[in-house]
Amino acid sequence: MVKYGLDYTRCRWILPLLLGIGVIFGIIALAGRGWLESQTLPYVHQASLWESCRRPQQGGEWTCESLMGYAWGRAAAATYLVGFILLVICFALAIIAFAIDTLRFNFIRGIGGLLFVAAVFSIMGLVIYPVKFSTEIEMTGINMFSWAYGFGWTTAIMEICLGFFFCCLPNYEDQILGNVKPTYFYSSP
């Protein structure tokens, strides 16, 4: 952003926009029913963060069991939900921080630290879920952790990467605000 001459006023909303995309991915992961799915026919198993559904054969009726009856199910849901709530708070703080004309760089570094905390909670939920699900719930056939679980990991990776950006941005405060004299690499013959 700084090195290649992008103007701060044009690029100031890139990081909050990326946080907004992370929030959307987190909503998809929380609401999606594709955390675990059967990979091959007959498709008899489908699970979300909140429940596990099975059916006896291809055309049968789905029966669902809540994962909140298990301690690990509550722990996975709670830790991922805490990480998501911290992500939403970081998004709101980033909107506030970048909407102010005089950018407060220490405030931005705090958002980066909070994003790392959110990433830790999200990763804890994303690790607890498959480990305990595969040992506690009986699965038949070949199953895979699917698209909604992938959105959860994408959210966690975005939290880590954006945490680095938010923490490193104050190091370039003078360049961003235009307080540095430009250097021209032109020599006359």
C-alpha cells in the first residue's frame, strides 16, 4: 500500500472491507450445514456446528441430533462463537478507526491484537470439532469435512493475516499520512 504509491485516502477502507468479508465467511460457517458430509453414495450423514443429521438410506427421512448435548459440542460452538463475536467487534472498531480523519495508529494496533485473540478462539473451536466428532459420533461410509468447515478455517486464516496487517500498519505512519519527502531516482546525463 505504501511502497507502490497507493494513496491513503483511496486505500483506507481495504482493511475494514476485508474484515467485513471475514464476518460474512464466519456467518456462512456458523449457519452452514456442511461441516461434515458423506462423500459417497448413499449420502447418509450431514452435520453442522450445532447438530448431526443422518438418514438410513438415500430416499429416507433425515433424523437430527443436537451436538449441544455433548460437552465437546458446546465447547466447539462456544469457542468458535467467541472468536466470531471478537471478529465482529474488530470490524466495528475498524470502521470507527478508519472513519476518523486523524488515524489513531495505537488504536489500530489494538485491533490487530484483538484479531489474534479471535483467531485463537476460532482455531480452538475448529480443532475441537473434528477431533471429538470423529471419536464420539458413529460415522458410516466415507465422510469429509466440507464447505462450511472450510469457511470457518478461511475466517481463522483471515483473522491471523489481518491481525498482522493491523499490527504492522503503524510502522508506516509517516508514509501513509504523507509526511515523508518523496525520493526521485533520476539522474541527469
